[in-house]
Amino acid sequence: MERNKKDFQSELAKYLSEKDFVYGPEPEIYGPLAGFYSYGLNGKAMKNKIENQIRKIFKSNNFFEVELPLISPQIVWEASGHLKGFNDPIINCSKCKAVFRADKLLNETLEIDADHLKNEEIIDLIKKHEIHCPSCNGRFNLEIKRQCLMMKTTIGIDTPVYLRPETATTTYLPFKHYINFFRGKLPFTVFQIGKAFRNEISPRQNLIRMREFTQAESQMFLTKEMKENFSLYEKIKKVVLPLWTEKMQKENKNFEKISLEKALSEKILKNKAYAWNLWLSYEIIKAIGIKEDKIRFRQHFSDERAFYSDDTWDLEVELNSFGWIEMVGISDRTNYDLSQHAKFSKQDLSIKDEKGKDVILDVIEIAFGVDRPFYALLDLAFFRREADEQRTVLSLPSKIAPIEVGVLPLVKKDGMPEKAQEVLEKLKEFVYLYDDSGSIGKRYSRLDAIGTPFCITIDGDSLKNDDVTIRERDSGKQKRVKIKDLKNLLKELLNEEKRFEEI
């Protein structure tokens, strides 16, 4: 019988804690604060691999990485508009006084997209569907208030500063240095991977809504003319993407697979550079192991996106636990950011275009959250073996798995442990786990449970023939391989350049 979403959520959260992927909310031993989680021994290794895949794709497309401070003075956030406009609608329970983010309450309860709804529309839906407090089943006070999501602190004695709520704003600030680095040749392409902080209202949903999280955001600086005549677009214009337009959503139609070329000709997308950035975000999310049939792009409603945005789409992934969830936001931010920072800093942030005219550049942004794709991979990989409900397999992509290979001597005698050490000497560049405790079947199960894609078993024949058995996690199939060939073979298998059947 198929598990419902709530059961799946709680089962997965418990499992990820037991298997050292994610602990929390933290600090567990003192009484946790909602929205703060720790990455455990397996989780941190896997998160690093996801970040490295994101880096790899950005760098292969000529983006350069920066690292900037987590804290900035108040004027930065006045310029960006965060201090005045970065807030969420909240509603509180009249009985237990618990506070909830009103739009997310509707998202979870009614399974609708309520992010673009006005305050009065949210109240009407709460009344119509008689939505009660999830904590005590009490009634809500039918008044929407707004809460600022910025986290404030103090530097020195009395200087107010803020923790960044996203990495993008800090990425704009060294713009003059980008002019020097790129020698004025457009587009300027930079990205940053790092922590951000938001004072989320009653965060739930495990890693989906956190108060401290990791982002990977890219910024492409270019002129308006370059957006329309973007040469890299020609290579990818035939690519088909699953697009769910604002019109489709309003008409309750499903998303459609549409080529970028067609999307531009039908004015679904506005310019070639933006289309290329949609494609790049799609390539990154696939590179970390999300399957195409679980991905769609949802266009923001006109009254949902920021006033300065020319267009915004979210890349969403369909999860077993929460349904369709945003993983990436792609926004054409026009020249708003550099214009604001030029105004507030009183610095000239213009550049001469190809006609010699001083212009403020537009920005196209790709904004990844790293934690959500991490959670998505585990959500989609988690399943029970049908023949044995107690045996769990994490069917993670090989290149993302935290432990890449298990090394298992069949028994602790007859020279097998010593032979296993010889094998380990050849596998030092891989992340391995040596296990000689318990039956071989139990050891396979332990490694399956943390997503290890391959196991190497050393048996009596290994001593005579200088070979081993290599076992694949998902199929359970086994093949004999010469020890001298192991290193190169594992490289190909882990990078998914060769399938197990091809050995």
C-alpha cells in the first residue's frame, strides 16, 4: 500500500537522522531551534559532492566563483529593498498563539500555490475551508500581518548589520572589480556558493524551509541588446524543456514540453539570454542526479514576481514527501540591482556598451538552494525492498553517494583481510568503507542503506586469481574483476561513463 505524504515525511526524516545524513532540528541536546539542521557524516560528504557538481557546470560554462561576507551594513539592504520589502504574511492561532506563515499554511493544507495571493484572498480560503491550527486545532485570528525575514545583529558597540538573506546582493557589490577582471568584455559571469539566513516563520518541512541554509547563485551581467542577441543560445535552441506558463496555470492545464526556439517565437520567453539560463539551470539539476520526468519550470504570476523582474521562473521537482517544490529560481532582474547600489553608494557602476554609451547592466540570476536538491535526491532515492520491508536501499546517483565503495573480506581469516588491505592501497583516491563484521548479506544491506553504489568482496579465489567480486547496489548483480583493473573501472562507473552491464 502506498504511504501517504505525512507518513513518508516522518519516516524519511527519522531515517536520515539514524543513517547520519541530517541531524536536528538543532541543538538536539538542549532543546532545538526550528529551522536549524546539521549535516552528519554521510550528509556532509554528499552535500559537498552536490556543490562540486554545481561548481563543475558553472565553471565549464565560464562562470567564475567569488566568496563574500555573510554580514553587510544596513545601507546595503536599504539599497537592495530587503529592509522594506522582504517580509512574509503571518497569521496566529487564537487558542495556542502559535504563529504560521499564511501562504505556506494554504500550500500544505490545500496543496495549492498560494504564494501570489493577496491577504484578503488568503483569509477567504481559510474561512471557506475551515482551516484550523495544525498545533492545537484552534481557530485562527483572521488578520494577516507582515514579518521581516532579515536577521539583525550588531558590530562593535552599536553598528547595526544584517546577515544576508541570499548570496546575490553581496555578489553585486564588487562590480568594479569585475570590470577589471573581465577587461570590460561582456557578459560578466560570476557565482557564489555560501550560507544565507532568513528569520522564517515557524519553519517545518525538514530541509525544505530553514533559517540557515546554503545557496548557489549565479549572476550574468549584460546589456539589453546582448540579451536579445545572445550567441550561446544558438547551440541550445532546439532543447525541449517542461514549461508551465502563467496562462496554463490559470486555465488549470498541465505543463508542456516546448523547445526554447518555440518558446521564444510564441513569446513564452522574452529573450535568448534568459532562455539560455533556463537551460543551464536544467543541466545543473540533471547533473546532480534529478531525473527529467521529475522536473518542470513554473512561471511566476505577474502579481507574484518582484516589481523589477522582467520574468521569473522556478525549476520545481516532484517529491514523494511534499509534491512539487521549488529548487531553483531564474530571474531577469533588469538593471535594478546595480542602479540601486549606484544610487545608495554614490558610485559610478556603469560601463560603456558596444556603442560607447554609458549603461547600467542588466542581471539574469540563477538561484539554487543546495539543501533542497540534497533533500530531493534522498526523497526520490528512498525505498523499501518489496521482498523485505525492513531492508532499505538509497538508490542515489553514483557520483553523489557519500561512500563510493565498500570493501568486504568474506571472512576475517585465511589471508582475506590481508588481501583486502592490498585492494585498499589501490583505492585510496575513492571514499571507501571497510567492513568485516557480520554476514556478507548484512554488510551489503548496511551499505545499500546509505547509498553505496558498489561493494568489493575478497574471497578465497581472490588469493589465487588476484581478482574480486564487484556488486552493484540497485540490481544486486555481481561480476568478477581483476584487482589491477579496479581503479579505472570504478572511475568509469562512479562518473557514470560506463554501466555495470558493460563490464
